Amino acid sequence: MTKPHHHDQMEHGHGEHPSAMDHEAHPHHRVVETKASWRTAASATLHCLTGCAIGEVLGLVISTALGWATGLSVALAVVLAFFFGYLLTLLPLRKAGVGWGSAIKLALAADTVSIIVMEIVDNGVMLAVPGAMAATLTSALFWGTLALALLVAFLVTTPINKWIIGKGRGHAVVHAYHH
């Protein structure tokens, strides 16, 4: 009569630790590729855009009101965009009962690439339009350029998010908690 073996022992020999290649072949280590829809990608990008826009607008409003130089204005806008982008992911995760440590890891995994791309694009547009960064808060140039910058960032980031979600990454890692 044979003794029952532990699952790993049955698959990988008598007590041997599986090789890294065998270990990555387990289902819980595979990157699952799915067909991401444009609607899902647009929704994820809109979620990211909301947090980025809050941070971007707040940062540019504060720095413009204080008369800060362009570099400081962009830095504050970027920091606040990341803060609010992550916050808008963290709050629903916490509401779903996810612990702080896991929620932070999930938010970082879900939003970092999207926020980076969005910030590069929207700040690039703001910097490329002559006079936009020096415009006052009551200027149509300031608000028009900011709206254009966020629209362009959305259009550039959506296909990137579609590709990332299709790889089982980005916003896909928090999708299960959105119910």
C-alpha cells in the first residue's frame, strides 16, 4: 500500500522543490491574457483621468494662484494627480473590505502606468501650448489648454490601458472588487 503524497511531491518528485519554471507554470502564477474591450479600457482610463484631473487642476490652481514657476507647478500637479488617482482606487477597495496593505499594492498595480502616461501627456500639452502655464486662472487659454490636455491624455492612455488590461494587468487587478 502506498502512502498518499503531498501535491507538490506527486507533481515534482519525492519532496523536491519545483524548479522556477515549473513553479511559474502553476495557474496562480500565469499572466492571463483576456480580450479587453474598448469600453472597459475607456472606463479604466476615465477612472484614472478623474483622479489625475482633480490633482492636475488643484495643483495648477494652487501653483498659479501662488505665482509659482512652471517646474514647481508641474511637480505639484503631478504629485496631486498621483495622490488622487491612487485615492480613487483605494477608497472602493477599502469599502470592499480589502486591508490597507493589499489595497495599496492593488492601487499601485492598477494605476501606476496609466497615471504616468496620463501625466506625461497632459503636462506635455500644457507645456507645449505657448503661454498656457503662465496664464491666469481667469484666462480661457489656461482652462482651454487644460481641457485639451486632459482630452489628449485620455485618447493616448485608453489604447495603452486596453493593452495592459488584456494582459491581466493594470485596472484588471482591481476589477473583481468593483461589485
